Amino acid sequence: MPSSAGFTRRQAMTTSAALAVAALSTPSAAQAAARSAGSAASASALDVVADMQPGWNLGNTFEAIGADETAWGNPRVTRAFFRRLKAQGFRSIRIPVTWGQHEGPAPAYTLDPVFLARIKEVVDWALADGFHVLINMHGDAWQWVLNMPAQHDAVLAQYTATWQQIAATFRDESRRLLFESVNEPFFTGSSGDEQNAVLMNELNTTFHSVVRATGGGNADRLLVMPTLGDTPDQAKIDSLVATFAALDDPNLVASVHYYSFWPFSVNLAGYTTFNAVTQQDLTDTFDLVHKAFVANGIPAVVGEYGLLGWDSGPGTVEEGETLKYLEYLGHYARYRGLTTMLWDNGSRFNRRTMQWNDPSLYGQIRSSWTGRSGTASTDQLFVPKGRTPADATITLNLNGTRLTRIDVGTRHLIRGVDYTVSGSTLTIAAATLGRLTASQEHGTNAVLSLRFTDGTPWAVNVITYDKPVLTSATGTTASLVIPTAFNGDELATMEAVYADGSPAGPQSWTTYKQFNVAFTPDYTAGTITLPTAFFGDVTDGAAVTLTFYFWSGTRLTYTLTRSGTAVTGTSA
């Protein structure tokens, strides 16, 4: 559950837990026929979950800690918003809910009827508009459920009472409403993996028995159960498989989350691109979930997917690398029969304007629901200012498609003149680059739109740049602001080492620091800021060499010296 209010906790959890899984599937023709031939009540769990794809999260709303659903910055939910969301192509909505702050004291733990009525109102709107809906127990996981090792009976009593009331309230809703036992559960003060597995099993089985005991529509309602932490490692998956086997209920759904290979997801340790290691992490994860669940007739919903870096600040993961990740995720999830739900805390689909903040991101996600798109090794071509350009080559990732044309605005470039294609190598002619960068203004001078036989176009920014310039500066361990002339270029990552070459700053296992945490560029202000988070782990009196890596390929070095709380920065 990445959020502006809960990111630090989430980041810490994913560091040690190696993250979780997200995915996406398209129902087969046989499944579609089965759904049309039978009623929703008789559809198998696999059919229902297949029909839920693609899904979306109403994040940072009803799980928000505060006065009401607007406490974390989002507006009140309206039915008009749901209708607009439906027009985007989504078929299911996951509604995270934090219940504990709306409950009375033990032993009844009575839910606030006004809050409960509001949740029901929103659920009913979504169901009426044709969505499948999943509601869960969300922030409670890190507020009070985590205390189960030391407060077993009290936690179980509150958990039971809460689910009894939720189940009773929604007892007569259609089967398109699903319940999820708990979000990303973890336990503090446990004796280790064995006790964690026992407690996780107890939560899921208690949830199952409580909901089923209320009868009505809950007798065969699909119940979603996570692995510990919603993490897909083998031991946690094996534990959930054992729980499912013991329950012997055909209406159960497995849940995992996926935010990509952690260093790539937050831009740490030099993982600035969606490279082979990052791709392998995705395929290994999805293979594991498929083998454990889908291949054995158990549907798996990926309750959340995205990138953790989305919440740490703009530019953490470069746009083209983000799009390649999303394209491949959609493809491989469909291949493995998984259903995904995009995590959106309000920063993806703007709930006030009802428009996508990044239309390219949405276009790539939507395209992946049904097929593949061509991409490329980069979405940036850098042309030095004041020099005659050379031919530029880009490697195409055709993904089963074929490049049909390249547009610049409304103009079609001429194949064989403006560009050539040989296999998967695209070459843009020097004369064409010269014409496109004739203005010589720093930054993007033109955008090439690569059109393929299928999928969404791939944009390549043609950028005029000069070598960036860093200026010497003084500051403190609270903040050092380095004046920077970016000159059309942008920062990819930063390395920090002591004189002996050992890592300096936080994350001492790597010399490459975390983007928008240990350093933050501001292209409008013309600065790079090193905050307290960086200096907290810098040895007093030691010199530190910073190397800034820019997307053009430029590398600049900068020397820091700390003396107490005073910091001096010197440009090389």
C-alpha cells in the first residue's frame, strides 16, 4: 500500500520482504462462453476472477487515517467518478478500508454506522455500474493486527468482531463483491517464520469461518486470502497453499502484490533501466504464482502493482523504463493467467480532473490488456548543442510487431531518407536530427512517434543538450543544495564513495544511492539537493566523491567534505 502517508513503512517492509506480485489476464474464449451460458452465481472462481481484469485500486481514501476519506488528499468519492473510471476500461475496483479507527471499544468493537453506511453506498454504486468490487481490511494490518504475537486473544477478538459486522452488512450483495481478509499482514515480536505462518493461517481461516457462518450471499462469496505480507516467496506461498488445501473451498482466491525488483522500483544500486535482471525477477515471480495457484485451479488476484518510486518523487524511474516494465508486466501476467489491480493513490488517474496525469502510462497499461506493444532501448536521443549531429541508432524491442512508420507531429518521416531499419536496429539520419534540433533550445526539440503494427506508439524525445555544470556550494548536514545547470540533460543516478572506494551515505551495501531519497534534482530550480537522509550516514571529517550520471552519458564528479554539521561541496 504505497501512499504519501505510509510510504516509509511500506518501503521498509519491501526491503526485507523482496516485494510482491502484480499481474494481469485476459479471459479465454471458453471462459467467456461459460460466463455467458451461466449465471454469475454459478460461475467458477476462475471465471469470476478472469472477468475482473483489469482492476484498479481506490487508494488513499477509505484506508486513510484521519477525519474522513479526504484525509490523505483525495476528494470524496462520487458515482460520476466511477462511471468515468469504467470508461477507462477497468472491470473491477479494490476498495481498501481501515476499520479500527471507526470501531468502539471491546468487546463489541461496534463499527460506526455512518462510516459503514458510507462504505456500503460506495460499494453499491460500483456494483450498480457493473464493476466487480473487492473490499478488505487494510491499514488495520499495521495499526493493531501486527500485535497478534503478544496480544493474540485481543487481536483475534477484534478481527473476528470486525469481520462479523462487515459480512453481515454485505451478506445480500451480489457475488461480484469479494472480501479480502487483510492487506500485507505482518507480525511484530514473533519468534520467526514458523510462528508467522501459524498466525497467518489463523487469520485466514478465522476470516473464512466468520464470513461463511453468516450465510446468504456469503455462503459462496469469493474470499481473497494473502500470503504473509502479500509476498510471493516460496515458503509464504507454500503456507497459503496448505491453508487452501485444508479449507477445501472452491471459492477461494490467492492474493499477492508486485512492485517490481526493489532496486529498480526505487532507483537504487544503479538499477536505472528495465534490464535483464529486473525482467527475470518479474518472470520468476509470476511463474511461481502461476505454478502454485492458477495451474492448480486456484485464481490469483494481484491486489496491487506499480512502482514504489512513483511515490518518492517525479523522475525516480525514467519514463521509458517505466513503460517497458508495464508493457512486459501486462504481457507476462496474461501469459500466466493472473489478474491485476493497479495501485492508484490518486496520482495516476486524477480524481478531480478525471484525467490521467500521465496519458502515456495509461496508454501503455491499456494496450497491455489485450496484446503487446513495440518498445525500444531508449526513449531519449541526445544531440549535442552547436555540433553537427551524427546518425543515431536505437535498438527496437519489436515484441512480435513490425515498425510501420515514424511521425513527428502530423508529418511522416520518410523511410530510407530520414531513417532506416535493419532487423531490430533503427537508425535516424544525421540530417534529420539536424533539422529537428534546428532551434538549438535546451531540452526536447521534437518527439518521434514510432508506430507499430500493434499496440501503442513509442515516443522518442529528441533532446538538445550541453554538458551539465555543477557549482561549488556550502551547506549543512540538514541540506546541501548544489546549483546545477542541467542544460537540457537529466539525472539518472548518483554514486558516493570514500577515498578508499567504499560506499558513503545510506544503503552502505551499494555505492549508488537512492533517487529522490539520498539526492533530489530540481530541473526548474536548477539544483540537486542532498538531504539529511544522505548525511546521516556520512563519516564526519571524511571526504566523499560524488559521481553524477546523466542520461546523455555525461558523468560529473563533485567532492564533499563534512566537518561537524558543516558541509562543503567542490565541483571538479
